[in-house]
Amino acid sequence: MINPRSDVLKEATLNERCLSAIAQKDVVMVRGLIYGTEKISSWHSFSGNVTSTSLGVNDIEVKYDSNGGYEVKDTEPKPLFWIVSNMHFHIIGLDNDYLTPGERLGIIRTHLEGKREGIRFVEEAPSPQTIRGVEAGFGPLRRRGGG
């Protein structure tokens, strides 16, 4: 499993370039991945005439016999679940929609130089609607739990 701690993730985003892109916006962050293998099999046990084949490029192995027994399994671990969070970085002073890019960057620089005072960081589980949006934009999303 790869999953950075929230404090490490927060620290990694607190730089000019990142904050210029994400400050004052809701951001869905893929915080980690859970790797593993899956196996699906029938209740039938295998008889002596088991056929085994590999599907090659997909790293999937298939076994089956004439009695209805089968097994399909991954041969290599792969990402199975995403760990996602909804994050929001709010900086006092960036609420004005009429700031020029230079003014916006100046406010961000001021807050970063001022020991990050005035930056509010909120992390929460994404809503079902947000997850549907991620799925629509990035393909299938498999997850467990609330985020």
C-alpha cells in the first residue's frame, strides 16, 4: 500500500507553483494506491484434466477443467483501490475574483514567507457525486470505505 500521511501531503503542496494552481479550489487528490492480486474460482474442485493458460499482456492466469471447475487470478500485483480525499487550500485575500495573476502570486508568496499563516487546509472524504465525476473523467474507480 502506498499512502502518504496527511501532514506530508499538505507540506508537499505548500509551494508557489502548486498553490497557484489549487488555492481556493476543491481538489480531488489520489492520496494512495492499494496493490494486490485477485482470484476468482468456482466451488467445483479440479479433476485430473486441468488446462492452464496465461492471458499474457493482462497478467491473468486461467485454469479450468471439463467438470466445471475454474480459477482466474492475477499473476502480478496491480493497483486495485485508490485512496482519495477532497482537499481545499483557502488563503485569506484570494477571494477576490478580479486579482491579476501577479497579485494572486504575490498573496501566495506573502503567506508562504509568513510561516504559512492565513492558509486553511481542509481534507475530507469526497462526496458520491465527486467520485462519480472522477470515475467519468478518469475511468473506473474502485474503492473501499469513505475515501
